[in-house]
Amino acid sequence: MNLEEVAKRAGVSTATVSRVLNNIDVVRNATRVKVLRAVQELNYHPNLHARTLAGGKSRTLGMIVSNMENPFFFDVFRTLEADARLQGYDVFLANTDYRPEQLTRSIRLMIGRRVAGLAVVVSEMDADLIQELTNSKIPTVFYDVGTATRNISNIRVNYRRGIEQVVEYLHSLGHRKLAFIGHHSALGPTSEREQAFLDTVSRYAPGAEWRTAADQDGLEGGRSAARELLATGFRPTAIICVNDFVAAGVLRELRQHGLRVPQDVSVTGFDNIKLSEFCCPPLTTLHIPRDRIGHLMFQFLAPETHTGKPPGKEIMIDPELILRESTGPAASE
Amino acid sequence: MNLEEVAKRAGVSTATVSRVLNNIDVVRNATRVKVLRAVQELNYHPNLHARTLAGGKSRTLGMIVSNMENPFFFDVFRTLEADARLQGYDVFLANTDYRPEQLTRSIRLMIGRRVAGLAVVVSEMDADLIQELTNSKIPTVFYDVGTATRNISNIRVNYRRGIEQVVEYLHSLGHRKLAFIGHHSALGPTSEREQAFLDTVSRYAPGAEWRTAADQDGLEGGRSAARELLATGFRPTAIICVNDFVAAGVLRELRQHGLRVPQDVSVTGFDNIKLSEFCCPPLTTLHIPRDRIGHLMFQFLAPETHTGKPPGKEIMIDPELILRESTGPAASE
DNA sequence: TTGAAAGCGCTACCAG
DNA sequence: CTGGTAGCGCTTTCAA
């Protein structure tokens, strides 16, 4: 089933069918009607590959995330996709599950599809891959990794500042035994997040004891990490979690151990995903505006469709401390 | 950047480059090396559209879901994608947000991309669309909607049986004032789920009072619906939720109202998503094996890659009652 | 083992 | 307003 068959059936040329399908309004109305009828009758669906190939342009954006299961990523995707759709773009989603080989594969796939723009929201990026993307000339926006170049923009969150706010706050509440729970890819040697925690503790809470632990991202990961942490015998009065998703798992494990939050131990998250308000108790966390990030990404990737001025090449977002019920004064010994 | 440039640089024909890139091992090794070097140096990425167009085949599956935010859908996707990748397929994901026009758009898009197979995991399907898919000849598998035909398979969950188990169980615990909380698309006039609830109540719990409410799918939706329900003054001793995601929101609202679960009111979910174990209290729910569903979908869509016999055209899955702490005996008046 | 060339289905330009 | 046709970049015979 192709243009030619439709053309034949409608008694016109393929060029005309193409015009009708692309809403080019030089076509006489009677002709248009004939064509549309033929399309209907034949249940014709234009081959998008042929279209893209012939047209040269793509009208498709790509987005790569580490873990769609974490609502944080979904929220960004949702906004990006909504903006995109409004301008007639589609968005391809790829999920890497924190696996580097999957990341490589996905990036190659996106380049192969000649996406009009690519949003990469993953924890870690290999330098070679960044180079590959740079060479590809595809407008790209990274979240929290890489550096801006000709075709690459950057959105980052001032994670360090967020951690500082939390450590300061907990310190002011009297907490002196702290723990940080991350997930494996956020707790590598190079991790900004773990480093931010360590630096901040030694600066704002010099006398404090601390411990770190990590497992996977997610509920189960948070739970395991908490279990592991408690198994060491260390009894923190406050646990700082790399994100809300992990924190929700931590809360569960603490409950299991009969530890009350916040009376026995305070817990904080990061991101302010919807789930954080639904935890029990609701999480003290740091808000990161996912919708703003999604909008910015679209602007970076499709600047021509946007009226305002381009936002520049690099944007830093400050998280905002949200106090809820999972934190309180340190229990006196 | 295209095959020809690579061919020129490597001093061979485009046909040879194509052979190398497709791992057709008639190519002499020296030649292969030359080609691969050229590919490297030029940072060449084959145009996937051209490839699909020329090759005729697609090696890509599509999946359409109503709400990727609900972990249920993500779990199915994860399994399907893993199976697919193992066999060299990619999976396109589309999210409809429960919007019919989005569904239509996504289906057309998938047909236009000539996907090798399509999994449709949405709540409601218009008959015309089903027809369109049937005509398209694309191997398709529906979840919980439609009927099997030549190219369409079907996986359904015996939702009714699940609801029966829950209602019976609650009835046996002495509950006589029941409520059902759905989400809009699950509570339409045609909804199997609401209907299952109503039928079952009148059959297993004839004297029981009942009420239904609904909002969006998700945490916030569950919460609103619960708020609305309580605002009517009705005080159910048990609330049956359309799924776990909604139930988690319901729990939150009950807590807000000072209602203890399960002492004051029992709550049940459906799906047994990971989150259900992390709620407070953990949810009594009905298990639906998402991994099995994902595997089955892949088998339906790419039977040739699978060794075992094809599973037939239609499969019914029975949910399994999982008892946790969110249910208990009805409070005496 | 390699090359030449005919499409795949569509768009876009040039005529008419 | 409509038709003819040259590609888009790749795969796949058919020959060599």
C-alpha cells in the first residue's frame, strides 16, 4: 500500500496525493476530497520512513533516561513531550536502566533516526559518546552531565547547594550522626552527590559522625541500603537520601525496624516528586522543578519554534528546601 | 554523511560497505577493516529510515500505554523491552495519558513507522481503531480490550474474578458498607471494573451499602476521590480501589482524616505493584503478573523468534489475592 | 569477493 | 492547480 496506489485509485498523480496529505492548500477542493476518500477506502498510512528520507527533516525528538521508573524522569518527559506535541513534534523515549552499553546503543539509535534534537537525562556520560554526539551535529541537551559546546546545551541542578541546605538544617536541629543513602550510579568515586555530602558534612557539621550506603535506585534499593546501613550497627539520627524514590524505600525499612520518623530518625529526600507527599510521613525534600526542566529542554532543542530568546547554553537550577514531617529535632541520647 | 562517502573513503563500493555494516560475512577481512576504519573516521551512522525503507523489514516493536506514570504499565514495558532487545528488536513507547485522540495519533504513528508488531495496553479502544489495526495487518496484542482476529491477539485479566475474591473476603470479615474508587476511564458506563464491583456486591453481599467515586488515575486522583467520597458523609468500612496506584492516594487521604487503616477502614488495591508493599500500611491487593504479560506479548508479536509453541490467540489471566495489612475485620458500630 | 544498478515510498522542484 | 520526475540513503539482486 503506497502513494501510487492511492493516486491510481483517486485518478490523480502521486504528487497531488502528497500535497493533500501534507495540507498544502493549492489543491482544488474536489480533488482533495477524491484523494481523501481513496485514502480512507484503502486504509492508507503514509510510510514515515520514506517521508523522512525524502523530506530530509525529522520532526521527531529523542529522549534518553536512566530510569523511567523513577517518577522524576517521567515528569520531565511528560512536559517535554507536551511542548513537543504542541509544535507538531513526536518524542522517542529510550530507557537505559543505568546500563552504559544501553546508553551507547540508544544514542546510536537516535542518531540513526536522525532525530531533530536529543535530550539526555542520565547520570553518567562517557567522553567518547559526548564526542560522538558533538560530531553528529544533532542539537542536544544534557541534564547534569557534560559541558556545553556548539550543539550541546546543559541543564544542571545545584545538587551541592541542596545538600548544604539539608545538612545545615539538620545540624541546626541537633543532628550529629548522619548517613547518606545513594544508589550505585550516584555513589561512584566521581559522584558529585556523595562528594557534596562529604564536603558539606565536614564543613557544616565538623564533629558529626557519618556513614554512606547504596544499592539500586528505587524503593527496593532504598530499603536494602537502609537495611545494610542498620546492620552495621550505626544508628544515625538523620538519613539523607539521594532522591525521594530511594527515601520512600528507606522509610519502609525504618518502620520495619520499629524506628519512628522523625522521632527516632529524620529522613530527607531530593526532587520533590509527587510520591514524597504521599509517604508516611511526608518527606522533607528539595524541590527540583521538572516542568521547568522539560520546558527548557524543548526550547534548547527546537529554538525556532519558540518565540522568546534562547536561554543560552547552560542553565543552573537551585533546588528549594521543602519542609514536611519526616524531619525533626535529634533525639536526645 | 552517507554510505557513498564511506565507500569513497574506504575505496570500495556502497554495496560492500552495506555488507560490512550488516555483518554479511562474504567480505574479505582486509576489506572489512578498511571499511570499519572509514566508518570510524567519518563518525558515520547509518540512516535507519533509509535502511528500513530499502530493507522492507522493521525490527521495531511499538507499545502504547495509557499512563506510563502508573508503575503497572512500566513493569509490562520493561519485560517486553528486555525480551525484544534480546532478539534484536527495539521498542517504541507511546503514552496516551488516557486521551482518545492521543491514542488515535499514536496508533497511526506506529502504523506509519511500519512497526513489526504493536502492543496496546490501554483502557478503552474505539471500534474503528481496532478495524484500522486489523486492516493494517500488523501483528497486534491488546491488553484487556478488543477481540482476537487474524492479526490481533489478546491478553486479559479476569478482573471480575479478582473483585469477587476481594468482596467475598471483605464480606467474610464483616464489612457491610463498601465503596469502590476507580479512575475516570475505569468508571465509565461501560466499565467492566465498576460493573464487576456492582454485580459482585449484589451477589455476595446483598445487604451491603455501597458507593463509588472516581477521579484521575494516580496518587492525587485517589486522594481526591477519597476526599469526595468522605465528603458525602458516607462512612464505608472498606474501600476497594481500582488499582494500587490509586489506593496509595486513598491511604493518604484517610490518614489526613484521622481514619486508621485497617482498624477504622480497610483498603484494597489491584495489580500488586512494588509500591503496594511500601505503603503504610502495606496493601492487600490482587497480584497481576506483569512479567508474564510482557513475555506473552513478545511471543505474540514475534512468534518466529520464540522456540516454544505460540500461546494461541487469547489468554486469560487470573489475579491472585495477596493479603497484607491494609485489611482487617469491620469495626463494630 | 566485489561492483553496478534497480528499487523502497515519498517529497519537492520544474513544467505546463 | 496538477503531473512528471529526480533524488533521499540504503539493501539486494545480478554479473563479473
